[in-house]
Amino acid sequence: MRKIILTSTILAGLFVGFFVPQADAQKLTRKQKKENALINIAQVSFEDKQYDTAVEYYTKALVINPQNAETYAQRGNALFLLGQYKDAIKDYSTAIELDPSRENTYYNRGIAKANMNAFEEVLEDYTKEIELNPDNANAYLNRGTTKVLLKKYEEAIEDFSKVIELDTKNELGYFNRGIAKRHNDDYQGAIEDYTKVIELNPKNIESYNNRGVAKFYLKDYKGAIEDYTNVISLNKNFKRAYYNRGIANLGIKNYEDAVLDFTKEIEINPKNDSAYYERAIAQAKLELNSAAIEDYTKAIELNPQNADYYADRAAFISKTNGDLDKALEDINKALELDKHDSEKFLTRAIINCKKEEYLPAIDDLNIVLQMVPDNNQARELRSYAIKSLNTEGKK
């Protein structure tokens, strides 16, 4: 089972506001003056974060002049900040219809669509914004984050690289490029990007955490531990920091420290079933058998649908010559939940061999060898089971 480690992700959601330029008051008609007065009230309300009032007055202004693209865009901003994304999109779309060359409106519509998970349409809006303003680093940044969500990692990396080209000190550009590289299995490249973020901002906790994750996957467990320790020094309550460090300590077989880390994680998050499970593994390595069983049991109690928890408790009971009937019950439950893991069939075969139940053991070993033909342990155990069965038959 691959270790589950927590990675922080920052996806940009930058909102661009813009305000209506005021015309020369001497040239305004009476109708235009009224429109302008309503827009001014709306703007003040917007600045005071009274978005409902802003919407009300922008709407009144649009009754007077329904062709004002700027007012639609502004009302869209207020609706966006009220969380009314569908209505905001309508206003942005109307503003674009009235003035297709408007900058920022495509960008803001893209953010509104992102909040509705319409990611393919989001890409179109950011791309249009970039056509209008090729130097808009935020548009590249948000298009890149959208591509990460769509698992278009290579394209995302290109967008983040463009962000960095436009702004060499853009933390999010490096950070999100690191995320895209990690998803693309370029862990070394991810480390380099996270390192750059840390150079720009030595207190960026998420970068220490994510760099630790990348180091972990490169099996640089000591380096990962250093990064997780930095996370803890900056924020001891950072989500799963102790858990992640515990996993890295398991990687270098530092089981005592792993137990301490998982224990601390459990103090912070007593419902983290994975922490109990990993602590059970560490305690099993330290031959703290009763404690290991307790932790496996607690993990199962918190997450009774995890097949690995049952399977590992079964294997541990069998290995320590415990209650084989209980071990068999556990592994049966594990296989009920997951019939696609050859190791679980192998574990049940081992338990049945210990119980001298050779026929069901042979059946399971045949399944293992169908799934993994070069599994020598299964082949040798099957030979043993067949010989034992023949020996019994001669008695």
C-alpha cells in the first residue's frame, strides 16, 4: 500500500475589480447625470463591501442605460462577491457582448465559471484574456491552475513558466509549477520550484510541506524529515505535519520517532485512522505486539471499509502466532472488501497453511499465481501445501 501523505495545493483565484471612469460633468445630459449618480452610490457601496446595495444601484443605473458594458461588468463583480456566480457570468457575458475587446471581463468570468466547475469554458476565457493582454500574469496563473485540475500537467507547466517569465518573484508561479511537476512525476523539478518559493518567502509553510512530499517520493527521507520539522516549527498544528514526518521516519526505520510523531498526530486529530494504522506498523516493528493490535483495531473502528487494515491485522496476528481463527476472520473481511490484491490471497493461504487447511490454501495460491505468475513465495508455499496434503493422505 502506497503511503498517503498530505500535499498542500494553492490554486489562484485572483479577482480583478475595475471602476467606471467619470465623464466631464459639463457634457452630461440630465439622464446621464442620474445614471452617473447611481453608479457612484453603487461604487461607494462596493468599496464598503455592501454588495447587495451595490447590485441594487447598478441595476437602477442599467434601467437608465442598458448599453453600458462597464456597469454590467461592475454588477457582475458585486454578484460574484455575493457568491451568485451564475448571475455574475450573465453580467460578464452581457458586458462582453456590448464590448468584446474588454480586458479583465473574460478573466473575471473565468473565475466565476471556475467556481461552478466549468473548467473547459474557464480555459477559453483565460485564453481570450491572454489574447487581449499577453502580459497578464494572473491570467496565465489561473489558466495553469485550471489545467492542473484537468490533469493537463505539461500545458500547466508552460503557463506557470510564462508567469515566472513575466514576474520572476511570483511565489504562486513557482509553487503551482511545483505542484504540476510533482503530478507529472518530476519530483526533482518540483523540489527546485518549492526551494525557490522558500527563498522568496522563508515562512511559506506549504512549500516546506510539499517539498517534503517530493523528497519522500524520491526516498530522501532525511530531507523530508527536515522539511516537515520546519513545517512544525512554523505551525505545530499544520494539518498532518506530524503524520507526514512519521511516514518519513518509517522510511528510515526510525520506529521510535515514528511512534512519537503518530502519537502527536493522534493528539491533534484523534479521528485520523491512518495515523493509528501507521503507528501500529511502527509498534509491530518494535515488537510492541499488544499496542500494535490495539492500533490496528482502532484504525478499523474509525474506518471499517479499509481492506488493508483488516489484512495487516490478520498478517500480524498470524506472524506473532496469535489467534488464527481471528486472523482468518480478518483476512476474509479484507477480501470481501478487496478481491484485487494478490497479497491478501497470499496472507489467507499462509494462515490456512498454519491451520493445516491445505486445500483452501492451494486454491488461494493458484489465484495468486494467476495474478502474479512470478511470485516465488506463492509457488514455494503451494509446493509445501501440496506435499503436506499428500502426506496427510498417506496416513
